Amino acid sequence: MSMDEPEFAAQTLATGGTLDVERDSDVPISTQIYWQLAYQIDSGRLLPGARLLPVRELGAALRVNPNTIRAVYRRLSDAGYVTSRHGAGTHVAERPPQRRGTEALSGIIAETLRRAAHAGFTADEVAAATFAAASERKRPGPLVRVLFAECTNADAGYDAERLGDEFPGMIEAEGALLDDLPERLDRFHYDLVATTTFHADEAQALVAGRVPVVAMLVGPGYVELVHEIADLPKGSRVGLICASGRGLDNIRETLALSGTDGVEIVSALIGDEAGLEPIDRDADVILLSREALAAGLGDTLSRPERIRSWTYDFDPSGLELLRRAIDHAALARPLDAAEPMAT
């Protein structure tokens, strides 16, 4: 692509790579630039603290109105990607929003573009179709849309799939991290947010009244495990292994609320060999999150009799509560969005 063509690419160290502006695209230019800069930050091409080009300089390089660049930077700032200070310019935030699976998503997109090209579709046609499909997600559909929120990706995705199986033909269920609830509700239409009773207050605060929140009871097996830990003799050591610091904090909080006292808690993240070694050596009980179990850590630790699965099933009363909320949401939706649901 040459600089004389209508589609222009700006290559600068400040932007971490190439920015492409497709002037004949159906996607607005400001959205094109925003998506590309956000992706460069998500993928690590633009590191925390990196300085973006000044508004007028990037606008001139791309042959775009400076007000368009200014709007893009403001949108990036609102999303937490960058910080701007008068006289200092615009920099990538020291702690930009954590986007999950950027590398995996890139692979999905690359494969989609490859298959589309094989079928004769251009990348712009794929982008337009994707944008249209995403826009559709903002409107009510034939099924009740339930967003299940948890503190780990594994639990959120697993539980959303279980709920879909529990209410076939009635709901479309998706998983989300608790912290992502405001953004997901901003971008897409959901009729309900569901979570466990442990996260009910947090979910209510994040949802801020936009949709009903259903707090679901978990089964007795999980409660029995919590009581087992709470009843350990003082001085016992409990190891926690999880995929994220948020997950570890959640387990600690749950144990504290259950009355666990005088028990030493030692934690480590998956892949932290230095942290896992003392847990395997010294812990009397080891709690493994769903991600840790999926990673096969249960097979790598000695004395498997100490291992407990930090997972849960839903109590039937919790499922019945959700069923009633689903029925209510189905009756409350606009007539032109509703279609007969399977029973």
C-alpha cells in the first residue's frame, strides 16, 4: 500500500506498528483507528507507558481531521487504555484493561479471514458482517439472554454452559468476569445477570439496576467443603492454587466469612513453580480451582488424599429461582422480539 493511495498506513514507533485507514469502508474511520490502537495495547505491541503520537501529528500522518484523533484518544481514555495529561501527551495506561485471550482471538480472526477469502469475501465484508452481528446482539432476541458472572473465566464459562443445558430452548447463556459486567451490559442486550450468592452484593453494585440479578444457591457439597476447612485444627496449613489473584482473593474471603480461624493459608498461581513447591511440601489440605484441575495439577502433587476440588454445583432451589426469573423476563420482553420458546 503506497502513501499515494486512498487507503493510507502510518508506520511509527509511537503507535507500535501500522495503522490502516480504509476510506471506502462502511466502518467509521474513528472506529477503525480505535480498534487498531486498542488491539495493539491488548496484544502487547504498545506497552504500558508508551507515548502515542500527538493528535495533530497522527492526524496529519493519516490525513484525518485532528478532531477525529482527539475523539479516538478520548474513547481510549474512557475505556482505560490510555491516560492524557496537558503538556505530557497521551500514554498507554500503566494498568490497561485486562483483555482475555487476545492471542486466541487473533487466531480465530485469522482463520475466519482465511476461510472468507477462500469463499470470495473481502476482509471489509467480514468486518461489516461482524459489526452487524454485534449490533444485533444489542437488541432482544427470541431467547432470554442470561449473563452468568463469576470471579474466574473457567467458572463463568463452565456455569454458563451448564445453565444453557439446564434450560434448553429457553435461554442463551454467556459467562463473564464480575469486573466486566458494566462493559458487557453497555455493549450487548441481556435480560438477566445470574451469579452465586457469594457474589450477589458485588454483582448488584456493578449492574446498578440495569437488569435483574439472580443470586443462586450452590449445592451442599461446596458448603461441606467450606465447613471442613473451617473446622481444621489451629495451625493447619491450607494451600490454594488458582489461575488468578482475583480467584485466590475470592477463596480467602469465602473461608474468612465461614469462620476459618487459626489456619495458615498459602497460595500460588498456576505455573508458579516456586510457589507450588512449599504448598506440596507443607499443606495439610490443598484446594484446586477449576483451572488448576483442568491444568492437571492434581496429578503432579504428592499425597493426592489432601487435594480438594474448589468447585460447586447449583442447588435445585437456585435453579428454580432462575427459572422463575427467566419466565418473567420472557413475558416482559417486547412482542416483536418474542417467539414461542420450547418447553
